[in-house]
Amino acid sequence: KMWKIVVPIFATIFAVGQCGIPGGWQNADIQGEDFQNALNYAVAQHNRGNEADMFLHKVVEIVSAQFQVVAGANYKITVKLGRTNCKKGEANTECTVYVDPAKAQIYQCTFIVWSCPWLNDIQVTEKQCLNP
């Protein structure tokens, strides 16, 4: 009977050691590599799924950035996105958001991105965008 208790406790200690201690939302370091990876992934997925627009959208402003330790990390990222001068599928690297508000069509999105680097896994688990 002792093994039934020891194994779950050991598994919990191991999981916490691997992932950090699970908890509530905290402010994220927007300069941190893990945050930047989550943000870039969310915007890339958004651009890929936004079939109605042939132009790439880019972050204009980070409104808020939080993270939560789970089995991996959740990032709750609220950003303002704007339309760029680059069409999807083109090899342009100098994409800039239009200065003209009518062309930029800036709007706000909140993404929740789950990341588990040691499993090489990242997913957008939630997305909500407000139309321009």
C-alpha cells in the first residue's frame, strides 16, 4: 500500500520540477524568448487562418501579456494588429503596417497560447478578435 502513495507523490514532485509550480496569471516578460515565441506563433497562426485577407497582419502594440504555469506554460496575450504592405506567400521581410488608418485597419486580439518546450509542442488554445 505504501507504493500507491509514494508513486503519485514522486510523479507530482517530478512534474513540478519539470514545469514549475502551477498557479495564477502573472505578468510576462515581453522581451523573454519564450514569450516572443508564443506571440510569433499566435500571430502566424492568425495570419494563416485569416483567409479573408490576403495581406499579413503584424503587431502594432502589446496591450497586455501574462503567463500561467501549468504542465508547460499558458500565455494570455492581448495585442493590436494592423494590416501590412506584404501579401501572404511573398518572401518580403520588410513588412510594415500601413500608416493610413483606413488601410491599416487596426484591431485587437487576445490569444491564449499553450507552450511545452521540452515536448516541442505549442498551440493556440483560444483566440478572440474584435473587428476593426
